[in-house]
Amino acid sequence: MASRDRSGALLAAFYLCWVSAIGTFGPFLASYLASRGFSARAVAWTLAALPLVRVLVTPAWTYLADLVRAPTVALRFAALGSALTFVALTRTASPGALGLALVAYTAFRAPVGALADSVCLAWAARTGGSFGRVRAWGSAGYLAATFGIASSLDRLGHGPALALTTALLTFGALSTWTLPAAPARPGPSLWPSFVRLLRTPTVRRVLAAGVLQQVGLAPYEALFPAWMLHRAGGVWTGTALAAGVACEIAVMVWGRPWLARVGPRRALVVSFVASVARWLVTALAPWTAVVVLAQALHGLAFGLYFVAAVDAVDRAAPADVRASAQGVHQTVSFGVGAALSLALAGALGGVASMRAVFLTAAAASALAAWVASGIDPLPTPRAR
């Protein structure tokens, strides 16, 4: 790491466990719900409804973290709650109880990414370390997790995946308690700064572009694995997911100098243009191998987009609401955007009509590139 501060290594361990846990469960949630008795329509609407929970809870968690000046403490409790509610989820006996357990799990899991990103950005600003390189450990875990589960799901079912997810969430939650954390210190009202954040033109453009980008990314995460499993089987599905995440890791690890040189605005535009190409090929290519190769563009479509968007929002945010800024970004992009895009995917036909979904995503990404091109120049990253 760039400093002797051990927070970087601890955060890397956390991301490794946490994002791996997302990879062992999230991409296969549609298949799991179907195995538990959910109809195809119920699966689609459940996947569309869960991001709305993120919309409700994430800003509250991150605003509280800023208010008490203790994002690490908030991260600890959110991660621990996620592990405990997932255990409850695995023990439900009926579809109704499973739905309620999913809501509870999402309520704790939703703010974890924003809180962890805020803590990691603070570490990077303090030590000169790389946010992308630390976050890439999570992507590496996701790659291994999705490939392993996709390749074995046909033979082993969902049981081993649930057990592995439980273990990873538990280890991830425990690792947050080893991070250095200042005690909570309630401060004055942050509402004026929060309102100023929401009125910042750069933040608004990043959020609008993020919603548009989710038209492809959310169905990719939630529905693409099931579509590929039906089309080509587990090995091809795992290979497609692994190809995308491998390139995502490369961008996060080695893209920092280029991102610093071109800035978040240009990086976002490049990401969205790459997304247009990816969704067009995914929708129209007649050969499975070409579809798999196109997933390499995930490195730009998500990896570059995510790092650049997080950087842009952090630079543009008032200093006292930086955790809230990441919460707003994840709420709108990965909450509102995901809910709308999955509802749209369901209206287009869900898993059975992924070609129409990805053609729509290509058009949305083209619009996102236009929105991002209007972002004003941003200040240099600030020390904390």
C-alpha cells in the first residue's frame, strides 16, 4: 500500500469478502427465487422492488454517518446487520417470509458500499493510496465467486452458494471491527450542505448519467446470468462473467494514472461509449463466443464508470457531507436507476427478451455519454 497505515490492507480484505458475497448470491437471485416457488413475473417485480429499499435507507445511513462524523462505525453496524439478516433469509420456510427477509437484508446491505467507499476515499486522500486498487480486491473476489457458482450451480444447486455467502458476509463484517475508527461525535445540522450537494450541477449530471447507465448494468447483473445459463450453459456463463470482471479489475488497478490525466468527465464519456458497443454486440451477435468476448468491455462499462463517478461526486461534494454524497450516488444510480431499469426489463419481457433490453440499454448509454459531456471542470482531489 502507499502508506504504513494498515487501513488500506484492512479495507482490501473487507472488499474481498463483501463483494465476493455479492457475487455468490446477487447474480443468481432470480434463479434462487424461482427455485423457492416464485413465478417469473414475481421474480421480475421482486428484483425491481428491492432497489427501492436502497432508495429509502441508504441516504439515512450515510447522512447519519456524516452527522456523527463516524462512517467507519456506521459501516460496522450495517455490515453486521447484513450478515445476521442473511442468516435469517436462508432459514425462511415460505415465499412470503423470504420476501420479507430479502427486504431486511437489503435494508442493511444497501448502505455498505457507499460507507465503505467513503472510508476508502478518506484513506486514499490521507495517504496517497489508490481507491481503485483497493476496490479491485472486491472485483477479484466477485470474479472468482461468480465463475465458481455459475459453473457448479447445475450440479450442486443453491445450498453451497448460500453457505458460502453467509461465511463471506460474516468475515466481511468482522473485518470492519479491525478498522481504526474515531468515536462518534454528533455535530451541527448538515442539512444546508446536503441541499447544496443536491443542487451541484456536476452531481446532478453524474446522477442522471448513472441512472441511464443502469438501464444495461442492472439487467446484466440480475438477468444476464439466467439468460446465458439457458442459452449456453454454466461454463459459458461463468466465462462471460469472469471476462467482464477480469477487465474491470485491470481498469481499477492500472487505470489511475490515465484517469488522473483525463479527469472524470472524459473517463465517464469513454465508459458510456464502450457500453453502447457492448450492449449492441450482446444483443445482436449470433455466436455465443462473440457475446462472451463483448463482456470484456465491462471493464470500461462498469469499472471505469464506477471509479470516475465516485471520484467526480467526491470532488464536487461539500467537505462535511462526503459520505452522504456517496450515499446519494449509490441511491440514485444503483437504487432508483436499478429499480426503473429492472421494471423496464420486466415490461419488455424479462429474461425471455434480453435482446430488446440490451438494445434499449445501448440507446440509454449513448444518452448518458451526452449528459456526461456537459460536466464542468472539477477541482483536484482534496486531502482529508
